[in-house]
Amino acid sequence: MEGPEEERQCGKCRVACGLYNYNLRDVFTWRLLKTIVMGQVLSLLICGTAVSCQYLADAGVETPMLQSFLNYAMLLIVYTTILCTRQGDRNIIQILKTKWWKYLVMGLVDVEANYTVVKAYQFTTLTSIQLLDCFVIPVLMLLSWFFLKTRYRLVHFLAVVVCLVGVGAMVGADILAGRDQGSSSDVVLGDGLVLLSAVLYAVSNVCQEYTVKNLSRIEFLGMMGLFGTLISGIQLAALEIRAVAAIKWDFKISMLFAVYALCMYALYSFMPVVVKMTSATAVNLSLLTADLFSLFCGIFLFHYTFSTLYIISFVVITVGFIMFNAVPTYSALPESGSSEDEDPSDGIAEGSSSRLLSAERDTERTETVTAVAAL
């Protein structure tokens, strides 16, 4: 009886961890490769915003709200215009009649998340920001669990720990290289702003995931463009009029603003696609490599000191990201499709996930039969 009992206990462990005897073709799929590549594209776009911000800061330009306003204005011009041309219930008038206050809150959360993290650089150090900014991941998982009914397995929690170890290696390399940039005038305030921005980003990302998976990407981006432009415009007028007037405009400054705005526009446009394929949590895990790309650029552009720990950190974060996406999460709610046309490749992805979940159910049935036989 010990043999069946031991096999039953091992089976339970595999069920809890999400580890099964999957066919490798069902785990290492084209969807997983595409997810990894698309996640790193997002990281490169964030790297582009970081490098352009660094050059603007070196030129004495510190106008985070103006930079955000340009991004939201571009979303307004493109996606809000598309909503205006739609007919029926998908028209912007009908959306505003029923959901205007929801998108107003979402826009406010997104604008303030961007503003508070930039403001934190004035009070605390880069190391603190890199570490505390990871707080967005556990908050995201918690919000997803309660509001999106996403269910995780042990392997997903282990994957998050692996990614955070990679972040620790990156921060350690910064400390060893003496690259503890930033201010330390009010560390408590600065750290509080970072934590606040992490919570706001988590709320914004959960709202984004729900919208793009249940409504539409165009609707989300159009409403963010409308309310983001309105809110950031008001804050720009209230907080940065003097800073904008003091800018000495030339071709270089104009190009830096253009690069930042285009990178942010591409990030906002592309991120919902990746979120729809995976989840907001998976996307934020992939974005942990953004700081590393910025560091690699800084080695050539700003003469930062290179460390082997940067390479180790990148590999560790990538391994954690693969672990998280190799075993699918599942929802406790019935699936509801987006109103937009589906990408045919998503059908392939859904097929792979279905096969994995089918394997999970078969395993659980096998464990039940084994337990009955043992009795």
C-alpha cells in the first residue's frame, strides 16, 4: 500500500505546484517565444524613455508632466478619433454615457502613477527606487486574485521570487559600481512615493487587463487618451508653466522630446496586446529587464561601469519570466471575449493552454482513481 500512497502524495504535490509530465511542445511553444520577445520589446521602449529622460535632465529640463501630456495627446489624436468614428454602442458618446467615471478614475490613477515615480527621484536614491518599485508585482497578484479571479500555482510564486533575485543582483552591481544616483534629501518621503506609484501602477494594470480582455484595446487607449490628456493638461498648467517657459528649445531638445513621446506612445499602444496574450503580472515581470537595458545603454552613452552581475541578473530574470509563462494561470470566472477581432495566433495559444489544462484535469482524475484503489 505504500507504493500507491506515495504515488498519490507525489501527484498532489505536482498538482499544487503546477508541474506535470507535459509534452515539451505544449510548454515551449511559439506563444512562449513570442511572449518573451514582445516583453523585451516593451523593456526596450522603456529603455528609450529612460535614456531620453537622462539626456533631458543633463540639459537641465525637468518637465515630467509635459512629457506625459505629449504621450496622452498622441493617444487622443489616434485612438479617441477612432472611437469618434465608430457607430452604435462602441461610439465614444455611448461609452461616455455609461462608463465615463470609470475611465476618469483610470486616467487619474495612470497619470499620478507616472508623476509620483518621477517625483520620487528628487527625494530618494536610484537603488531604493529599483527595489521598492518591485512592490508592484505582489500588489498586482493580490488584486488579480481578488478582482480578476486569477489563480496561481506554486511555480508562479517561485518564478516571481527568481525574478526578484535577479533584481537584487542588478542592484548589487549598481552598489558595487558606485552608481547609487539620485537624491537622499528625504528618503522616507521618496520611498513612500515609490510605494504609492507601485500601488497606482498595479491598479492601472489590473484595470487595463480587464478592459482589453473583456471590452477592447481601442476603447481602453481612446479613453486613456481623452482623460489622460485632460488630467495631465490641468496638472501641467498648475505645476510646470515656469519650467516649460524656461526650456531653451533647439533641435536636440525637440528630438529628445519626440523620442520620449514616441517611445511612450508605442509602449501604451503595444502593452495591451501583450497583456491580452498573457497577464498584467507577466508583463511587469518582463519589464524588470528594462533597467538592465538602460544600464547597457549607459555603459556606452554615459560611461557607466560594466559588471558581470548585470548579465547574471538578465539571465535570472529571463529564467523567472519563462517559469511564470511556461505553466498557465487560470481564472475562476467563465471566459468572456473581447469585442475586437481576435488574432489567429491567439487561437494557437489558447489551444496550447487548453491542452495543458486538460493534462492537469487528467492528472487530477488519475490521482483520484489511485486514491480510491488504495482504499
